[in-house]
Amino acid sequence: MKKTIIIHRILTGLLVVFFGLGAIPDILKVSDAVVLFKHLNLPAYLLPFLGTAKFLGCITLLLPKYAQLKEWVYAGLTFDLAGATFCALSSGDSPVMVSPMLIGFALIAGSYIYFHKRLAAKGGVASQKLTTRLAA
């Protein structure tokens, strides 16, 4: 159990750093972020919205409770990263330039898996529902 907790905390901490550091320039509409959004053919008014959503998601992942809300955060971060990857590829960026996003996907997957391992070890209801769905 202790190993699972340590791995989950490390992966979640790295995930929060990965998305949290990206959220701050979005919220502040830093010029580099605006240039990136223009390159991706996205409107600049989305920056503060996406940045705020990522920042709130990071805070939620650090809270000790709210398992159901954390499920939504993992989904939202996955959609955000998948959308960014798609937009980058659609804008002409090479797959090599987009490959660092695999780190984000790996962090999301690892944190999510160990989140459910922790719930299962505690006997959480959410983990029992997931286990039942996967077994069916």
C-alpha cells in the first residue's frame, strides 16, 4: 500500500507541475501563448478559459477527497492534451515536435491507474464500480 501511495503522489505531482506550469501563461495571456494559439489557428480568448480549467483541475487532484470529481479532471486533462496534439498536427507540426506530449499522456495514465489502485486498497466505491465494469 505504501509503495502505491508513493508512486501515485510522485506521478500526480509531476502531472500537476506539467499542466500547472502550462496553465499560468494561459491565464495571464502571455505573448508566447498567444503566438502559439495563433499558430494552432485557435482564438486567443480561449486561453484564460483553458488555463483556468487546467489550474482548477490541478488543485482538485491535490485535494484528499472528491474521487468522482477527480475522474472528471483526468478526463478533462486527457481531452485538453488530445485536442492540443490534434491542433498541432493539423497546423503542420511534425509528429516529432508533438512527441513530448506523450509525457503528458503517460503522466495522466500513470496517475489515474495508481489513483484507482489506492481506491481499491482502501475499498473505495469508485474502484469497485470500475473493477465491475472492467470485468464485464
